[in-house]
Amino acid sequence: MLKQYLDETSIEVGLDEAGRGCLFGPVTVGAVIWPHEDPLYNDNPPPEIKDSKKVSVKKRYVLKDYIETNAIAWSVQFISHEDIDEMNILQATMKGMHQCIDDIRKQLEIDTILVDGDKFNMYTDEDLNYINHECVIGGDNTYKSIAAASILAKTHRENYIIEL
């Protein structure tokens, strides 16, 4: 069972990406602020949120709708293959993560950034105030917000590729 939060007194955003190892298309970054308690799903127990790679395609899309409906806030950003070629895949991913945070901060302030993996470029707001971050190796198997972000990143990227 995944953890709901790192610190129950703070507003935490989970970040994950999809498409980093792909041969074509954008890298896609998802960000989710998940409630401290799982909302019901059509008056039933909530579906289990977990790493997008451990969920069938059909269930991933059920979870996508559940997450988008019940998240406190969420964002998905695409970083183009041109940006990837120009700055490299890691920096393109960092750019997408910062864009997600910028997008979510239009709705509310956040206290902590939970990042799947071991790398993250420090984030500061427009007043140069640092926002605490935690890099979590295997974060999509540790925190629901990161797992939810992985589901949004993967499904949005899949939909983009299908439309192509």
C-alpha cells in the first residue's frame, strides 16, 4: 500500500514522467496533489492507485479519470523532441517538472515537491524562495501522489501518440 503523504501538515505535489526512453515524441511530465484520504469512487471503495507500469491499460484510464476528478490539483506538460535534442533528455524532464509546478502554483501554494528518481533541479518561486523537495527512488511505488502523476503522464502521452 502506498503512502498518502510524507508530512500530513504540508501540501505536497508528486512528480513523474513518461517517455524518457522512447525513440520519438515528447517527454511528458505529470504532477498531482492528492488528498490525504482517498475519495470514494462512484460510492464504492476507491480504486488502487499504483505505478502506471503495474496497471493494465484499461485500469490506467479508469484511474486517469478518477485522479483528474479527485486530485486537489494536477498538471501535465509535454516537452517537445526539439527541446530534448537541444538541452538533453534530463534537462527537458526538469523543464517539464518546473512547468508543472508553475501551473499548479497558479491554483495554490505548495510546501513540498516529491520527485520520482534521484535528480531534480532546485525550484524557487518568483521571489526566489526555495520550495523543499525530496527525491525518492522508486517514488511511484512509495507515494500515491507520485504514482498518480505517473498515470497521468503515461495516459496523456499515450493519447498524444495515438492521435499522431
